[in-house]
Amino acid sequence: MPSSELTMTRRNLLGSVALAAVCVTLPISLVSDYASAQELPQSIGDVDMTEVLKPGPLPDKALGDANAPVKIVEYMSMTCPHCANFHNNTFDKIKEKYIDSGKVYFVIREFPFDPRAAAAFMLARCAPENQYYPFVSMLFKQQQTWATAQDARAALLQMSKLAGFSQESFEACLTNQKLLDDVNATMQRGAGEFGVNSTPTFIINGKKYAGDMSLESMSALIDSLS
């Protein structure tokens, strides 16, 4: 899908009912959940990691030591079920084993394929600084509640209030045109500069991987680099 077709506008933000959680993926053969811990996932291309890690339209939401030997940038969409599967079942274990121990520096980048995903990212950005990752985690765990709801705005408002939003701060966030423009620009940069066109896409030490990764696959890859 050409990147120009992916731009979200405030006019269509939360304006329609999403079909089952939207996610665009490529027919790339990846290591299955039953793969040996020693089997490495297949890269789909190389990118300049120095360029990837340069500041973009939005400040990076990162975890871990910026000097860690393994650097992971994940481009994801909040309505992508494969992204939800990774964050619900694998991410916390990777964080405990590698991020918290100083081996991995992990960055989330916005790549919304639909207006609801863009709205969810905006709300995560508007949450208190230390609540970004917990807010993203909550939205992934409740993805089916809001991504396919008839009234996505009401569903997202209810969850946002749990993170301390008021009706006023919720509306102010979703009508922030500058923030929406920056989310769009982050997506366009990923597509235009690094060839991202599916979610999740992981860029790990200069190599690009498309699709969900099991704990075993990502652990084997990190171990091979650290």
C-alpha cells in the first residue's frame, strides 16, 4: 500500500466501525512458535540503524539502556492482532529478560493502518509520561473491546478514564491536529525511509523482520547479537 494512502485525517478519526482488528501483513515465512530456540528468524532486508535511531517527528518512547548492544525498533498498529499477540504474550518476558538487564534498547514507533489505531496512539501520547507503555498494554489487552466496537469513541473514553483522562482532556487529545500530523509523519517516515509496509515490523541492529515473533525466536536472535 503506497504510504500516501495511509495518512489519517482528523475528519475520519474514529468515524467508522472497524472491521475485525485491522492488520496488514506480508506473506513472509517466519519461524513458528514451535521453532527451536536456536533457530533464527529470517530478515527481509537491511537498513541503516544509525538513521533509524535518529529523532523523528515524535520523541521516541523507549525502554532500556540506549547503549545496549541490541537495539530494537518496532513499527506497530494498535488495531493489529499480531501486534497485540506479541505485546500480550511475549513483550513482558523480553522486557524482564533483556531490556531490564541492559541487553536491549526497545522503541515503539507508530504505524496506524486505520483511524482507530491513530486515535489510540494519540491517547497513548497524551497519557502521563510514565503511563505510555502501561496504556499501550491496556489497549492491546482490551483490543477487541474498542477496535470493533460500534462506538469506538465511547469505548476508548471509558478506558482512558482509567488512565486519568477526563472528558475534556480526552477530547483535547483527539482534536490535536499537530499530534495527528506527527503520528502520520512517523508512519510516513517508516514507510518511505525504511520500507515498512506491514505490522509488526521489527528493525533489530540494522536488519528488518516482518510479523509477530515468539519468545523463543526473539530470544534466539537477541542472544546471537549480544
